[in-house]
Amino acid sequence: MSPGRQAEMPETGYAPPQRLFLEDGECRVRFFSEQDPDEVVDYDFTTFPVARPLQEAFARAFDAHVGPAGNVKASGAAGNAFRQLGYFIDVLLFDEERPQVPQDLAPRHLKAFLLNRGDAPTAAMAVGLLRSLLANMEGLTPQFAAQCAQWVPDRREKIVSRGSYSPAEEKAILEAARKVVRAAARRIRESRELLERWREGGISREDEPVLYEYGSILDMVETTGEMPRNKWGNGLASWIVPHGTVTDLTTRLHLSRDETCALVILLVRLTGENGSTIIKAPAAFHRPDGGAGPLATVQVDLSKPRRGRRRYMTVALSDLPSWAAAPEEGELSARDELHTPFGLYMLALELTASSRRIKGSDRLLVYWVPKAGKGPQAKRSAVINRRNECGRGFRDQLSDSAVGVWGASLNLVAEEPDEDGNPQRLIVGVGRMRVTHGAREQKPVAQTRETLANIYLRRDKSSLREYQKLVADVLEKEVTKARTAGRITRLSTADVAEALRDPETVAKRFGVTTEMMRMLVARDADTVLAACADNENSPHSPPGEPCRASFLKCLECPCARAMPHHLPLQVVARDMIDERRTHMTALRWAERFALPFEELEDLIRLAGKPAEDRARTAAGEEERELVRRLVDGELDER
């Protein structure tokens, strides 16, 4: 995790910028984005057709909601809060007695707002957002203030997620994205090779005048991103026109927006990070392997603003895909460039190098657009400052809709038809691709295991049946394995008592040496959940070498011996493993814990319920901590 910068005190004489404008007939709030300091937006409350006291009250509440002490840090979230307030005001206009001051607002207005949102799955979330905003208003009645303070229960449960892509849909999207990126890499590399020849004097003006002229154009495009215009300023200079259009020539050395969208989709699938995190990923990185290790890796500092103080994180991107073995030393193949996080990151870094220098950006993804207007602007807000200027030029930030627009151009068809049974277009988005990563890899990324299991995968309708079948298959396999292997040898209390009197006889009965029986009884061969009778002849290690398997493997090992004093630890382990079901995905639990759980169940069942209850009572904090370390893998040899 990145330590971040140390906090600094403001310089002497510093004054915070004005955010609330209420003079000279104005009623305006200026929002400064914490996530992107270059983004400044003004929200005009005089456009709301309500009385001036309400305009000012709404403006003050909005300022408190999105200001430095509020919870809103992103431009999109501020815009959404302003929109919801506008919807609420629309509801007020239909009231028989239109409110004139904050005291006129009543709980019925919030109920009408909810009804007005209809059956939208996000209706409850909109109400929650509106309540948190209105709670900042001064002069509210106690009844309305109490209504604003109420919690909206289970609002996320009503959201219907599109879920992950099916394997066929995922393959179609990724293949299309790789095709786009592969073509871009080929084009830019070929153009750079030609430009290098031109700069080194390998192309003669006399022998190859057309190619020489073309090389001079590439030199300008690579250096400044600009080309000479005609004398009217409305097109390219006449000598450049035969070589192509502005777009044709500029994209010979720079990525387009669509190609950047393809890179984002691939990076989201390979890393599991949020789309916004990938879009804002930095170009700066660290090579912990020094560039010489067999497994190439880069460490990149990423930011996930929604995590608050824990927003900054250092992520390792390697050239090892989850399904592959360690690669041989040498350069990355063309396939590795597009199929591994390391390869794709380094490819993006390479293809955007010139664009990044011209733009003066520190971000990984920089691209060129032929033209770009301001887009659909909300009439009640105005962008005062933005990270990227409008018009033709270089950009280092994609809009939320850019990937969807690119995906629509692919004309892919979804597996499931629409409600009428007709084929429907496959919606391509970074959100669904991230859910797909979680569904396939079953590993949390920038989230807890509980969040992955209970929020993302539980709402994933697309792969639910397939996932349930897979979990059932794994459970059946592990249970069958436990029953086939048989339970480990178990010594009763009577066996231990007899061994104290006659260790040789008991040792022969249990297939161990007399010395080993003495060690078992003395608890000198314990391995947490059992004891080991032959550490150097384990089925999990080469003969003659000490066993290095996890202590959980003891439950299926012929060398293991279960003693009465192990029962408290076994009960604690069984309970703790069972409790882990709620903290990880069902598939991960089945793969890691189904077999030891079944074996522990068998041992505890043989001991009987009274013995189980006594063992649970006898287990203290020391035993619980030992089992926790075992279950967490802290006792496994690294």
C-alpha cells in the first residue's frame, strides 16, 4: 500500500475558494472535484421554479452535501445529487399548496417523490440520496427532519444486476477487443519504424520523394500532434492532403478513443479493477524484479476513491495469467501482450508514449480524438473548468459512456433473447466485465471476500445456475474423496490409558513403534488437529523428506493419529470452517474446506454429542487463535 504524501498546512494568507454565490440575484454552488482537481462545475439554483427562500435553502444544503465536509467527492455523484433534487422539486410543483419556505416541506412530499420514481430498481437509493441531502437544510420541521434521518433498509437488494457475461459472450468481447488493440499496435509500430528510418537518414528525398514527405509528416505528428494548415485555416496544407486526412495521419502514431476503450475492457478483465481505476491508472511504475526476473512484474499505484482513506493501493501486474505456468525468460510474445496484465500494461505504456508527452499527462491511457463537443449539458449546470479541453486533441480520461458506445459499434448479439424472443444487442460495459472477472476467478480485487460473495456474485443472475452446479460438483467430489480415503486412525481415551501402562502392545495394534507411541501419548508429535506418526514418509512429500503439506492435510493422511486431546481443536476448527462460508465464495469454500470439514464432521460424530459439547467448552482463546492461524494459512510453509 502506498504511504501517500504527508499532510501539509496551508500557506500563510490562504483563503478557500468561494463555493456559495448568493449575491446580486445569484443562487449558485461551485463544486470542486476532489477526485479530479481539474474539474469545476457550477450548479445554478435560480433555474428551479420555487420561491427564493427555498432556492437559497436548497443551495446551502447542496453546498454542505458536496462541499469539503460532505460525502460527495466526484463530479458524477454531485451531478446525480443535483438531478435528484430537481426531480424532488418537480414533485413539489404538483402539490396543491406549493411550499414557499423549508418549514413547508412535509413527509408526504418524500412519499410522493418515491411514488413518482415508479418501479425503478434504484428508487429506494434515490430516496436515500435525497434524504441525506435535505437533512442539511435549516428550518425544517421536526417531522420532516425525522423522515430525512430514517434509514432506507435493503435498498441494494432491489437492484437487478445484469450479471456477468456468459463464457461465449465474454469470449466474443475479448476477441473483438484484442483484434482492435492488435491492429493498433501493428499500425503504430510500423509507423514508428518508418519514422526512425526517416530520422536516421535512411529515406532519400531524391530517390523516394513521396515517402520522404510522408516521413516528415509523421515527424510532426509524433513531435507535436499538429500539421500545417492551409492559408484559410480550415484544412490541411495542400502538400499534406494526398497523404491522408487529419485522422488518418494522426492515428498512425496515436491511439484512437475506440482503441483505448478496447484496452480498458481487456485490463478490467485481466486485473478485476474498476473501470474508473483503470482509466485513471498512472504511467509511473516500479519493477520489483529489476527487469531480470523469470516472472516479469510491475507495481502500479492505483486509486479507488470510493474507499475513502484507503483509496490508494499498490497493485502488482505480472506476465503470468491465472491459468498458465511460469514463462521462459525472454521477450513477451504477441499473445502474452494481450493475455497478461503485465504484457497489456507495458503495451499500453508503449503505444501511448508520444501522446502522453504531447499532452503532458502522467496517466497510462492517452488518446487522440478528431473532434469533441461539450456533449449534452444539463441546462441548470455549467462546467467552469475541465481536465480536457473541448475540440480536437489529446485526452487522458474516458467518459462513462465511451466504452458502451464502442461496444455498441461491435454489433455483438447477447445469448439470451429479449422478452419477445427476439435477438438483442449485447451491452458491453466495464461494470459487467469486472463482475465477470469475479465470477471466473473467484478472487476479490480491491474488495473483501464478503463483498465479492454477498454483493457481486449473489446478485449475478447470468452465471448463478452454472455456478451452483459447479459448487455442487466440487462438494460432491470432495465428499466422495473423504469417504473413499477413509477416516484417520483414532485412539480412544481407553487406548491412551492402556498405552501409558503397556505402550508396546498398543503400538503394535496401531501400527507404530513403541517410541512413537510414547511420543503420541506425550503429545510430542502433535500437528494441531492430529498427531503425525511418520513425518518423513508422508504421501504429500518425497520419501525421506519432512512433510511440508498444510496441517489440514493431516485429516486425510495415513500417518495421522487422532488423540482425545485433539477433540477441542477439531471442534473449534469445524465450527470456524463452517462460519467461513459467509466470508468467501461458495466455490472457494468448497475447494479449500469441503474435504477437511467432512473429515472433521466424521471424527466429531464418532466422539458423540456429549464429548463434542465438553470439548467446545474446554477450548480456550489459545486454541481458537491456533486454529484461526491454521485456517488462514499462516501455519503453512511458504
